[in-house]
Amino acid sequence: MRSVPRDRLNFIKPQEPLLVQEAPVSDDWIHEIKYDGFRTQLILDWAGARAFTRTGVDWSKRYWPVVAAAEKLPAKSFILDGEVIAPEADGRPNFHQMHSRMTWNAELLAFVAFDILHLNGRDLRALPAIERKAILWDLVKPAKEIIQYSDHVEGNGADFFAAADKMGLEGIVSKRRGSPYHSGPGDSWVKTKCWEIGDFELLGIKREPGKAPQGIMARGGKYAGSATIALTKEMRERLWHRVRKGRAPPPGLPKAISKAEWLNPGITARVRHLRGEPKLRHATVQDFREES
């Protein structure tokens, strides 16, 4: 009698870390690098391996070398949580290379595994995070090629964050060592992101009653998001004088900001913002200058 294959494993909504200002410092937490790539879930069952985005879209064809490597791991079935990155020679992820490699050089991508949800028919989500990490390592070791392993440290969150910041990384993710895996946001996973300060073109200002004024920013002529104008009263008044009534908005901007007041070109703003975001996030204008 022909055996009937078991049901296929289904995509599980991933756990999401909450953004916090400072990394946890107690020994109840483990800390990992926050990899700058695309969150990915790898599933292997009787039908083969598949790769899904954070929202459950099947990207197996885009990540075909990762999928092929997953099928060589010593297991009959699993669900792995991780990040697909475009690593440089030193191992650091280069987010700006992601789309190019997915299109032309997918063999230069890597999958960094940081959690395991299922293994060989067993649901592991109720296990403590530190135990799941041990099971994950046993599956993917030595984890030095296409499928890699996200190392962690226990405790010393502040020191680990400082080291990540010094290396120019995006930030860290901290997890309660005894916590189970829960889909969606929760306080057992938190992320602490590093800051950057850089120059942006200040295109316009959006002022609404009861809200802090927002600067409309660009970099290299492309819209980069908005930043709160955290300037002294004197500096803000200097900036308001640069507004040109009736000036049309620059091309290529979202319709949602079309009602801003636009400035003449040539104003550069110094902006503090979170590192590794596609658009400015939690950003503040700290200073500005007019180009001569």
C-alpha cells in the first residue's frame, strides 16, 4: 500500500522585536547582531525547501542557492527564521547590494539563521530561546558558507551594542533567554538601533498646528523622508525666512507631502537618524547651512 505524505509545513508569522532606546543589561538576555537584509523563513518538508518573506510571499526562485543549501542540511523537515543578506568579504551585510545580487548573483547571498521553530516533526516554539539556539547550531554547523549562524552573547547588552555601533552595524536584537517563540510583536525580543549623522538636502517644511515642524529631506536628488526640525527659535526663524510662497514642489515626491512649504535649492541640513533604514526614521534636523 502506497504511503500518503504528511501535510506540508506552513509559513508561520514571524516574531517581531520592539524598538527600544537602550539594550537590556541583565543576564536574562542574549544579544545578536541585527543583520541588514530581508527577513526570511526557510521551510523544508517532503516537498523540498522553500523561502518566504516576512509576509509569507514565496521567494524561493529569487533565493535559489539558499534553498538548494537548505535541502542539504541533515534533517527531514524544519522551519528556520533568519535574514537573507548580501555579505561583503569581511562578512558585513551590504543592504544596497541586495537587489543586484538577487537579480544577477544570487549565489553571493547568504542566509543567517537565528531561530528554529520546527525540526523533524517537532514544534520547538515553546522551548526557551537559548535551547532553540543550541538545536539550531547542531543543525546548521559549521555554518560558514551560504547558510550561516547568528552568534550571540549572554548579558553585557550595553557593551555588545557599543561594539556593534563602533563596527558601523545597524544595531542589535536582544532576546529573553528563557522566552518561547511568539508570532508578532512582543517584549521578549527588542531591537536597539545605532544612530548616524549625515547631510541631506532640505527641500521644504511641513507645519501643522500642535505638531513639531518637519523638514522634507532628499539625498542625491531623491526623496529620503522627513525629519523633525529640532532647532533653536532663532534658527527656525532663519529657516522660515527661506520659504518661497507659491513655489511648486520638486518632482518625484509622495502626494502625501504635497502641501508642504517649499524652499529654494541650496540648503543642506545636518540630520541625526537611525542607521540602516530605507527612509529617514526617528530623524531630527540639528543644523543647516546655505550653499554659497
